[in-house]
Amino acid sequence: MVPVIGSALEKKGWVGETDFLDLFATAQSFPGPLAFTTALIAGRKLCGAKGAAAAGLGVLLPPFGAIVLVGALIGRLGQLAPVQDFLAGAGATVPGLVAAMIWKMARSRKWTALRAVATIAVAVALSLLPGLTIPVFFGAIALLYFAERKWSS
């Protein structure tokens, strides 16, 4: 989404590439979705508070509308066999997409014995303790962060 925002701003001549990269860098320093934050900052720079509001709505409303529309269609047509078959097939692709993303990230990571053991331990803990997903996840991040700092110093 961010490249689309940048290219639209540059194409219309509202912001040059260097200025957009500065806006993007600023957006990265704020919490929240990067596309939304980038749109807010660009809108504010171009048209003040009204521009920020318009840009924010421009990023939020299309996906919101699409979700509402798809939900309404599934609500009306969800009982039809072809729709159920499509949804079952679409649902089956999600694990494959997640696995491909994990594989790509794992290949680019610098693995150490500590990271490999921690990753396997967290995966097992998350599988065995699904009710404690958030504490296990953030606890593992904290433990690994401090362990790597201790071992690297």
C-alpha cells in the first residue's frame, strides 16, 4: 500500500521522491499500520488536518467496505454448495501461505543454536498452551532478547 501512496503522490506532482521518503521515515517512527500512518502524515503535509482526515478515510474505507460487502454476500450465498466449496478451498490455502512466509523469513535469518532451540520451544509451547498465547509469545521475546544480549556481551 505504501508504494501505491508514494507513486500516486509523485505522479500528481504533490510530493517528490525525497520528500515522500522523509514522510515514510517519519511514519515508521509512529506505532500502528504503516500505510495508515504514511497516509495521515502525507495528508497533513499537503492539506493540514482536513487532508489527514481525508487520507485516513481513503485508506480505511475501501477495505472496510470490501469486508462488509463480502460478509453480506457470504451471509446471503453462503449456503450454496459452490460457495462452500470455494471457501473450503480458500481456507485450505492459508496454511500454505503462512508456511511460505515462514520459510522465506527463516531462510533470511541468521540462525544460532539459541535461536533454533528457542523457536522450537516457543512453537511447542504455543501448540500445547493455546490459552496462554499472548504471555508465552511476549515472554519468549523478552527471554530471547535478554539471552542474546547476555551472550553477545
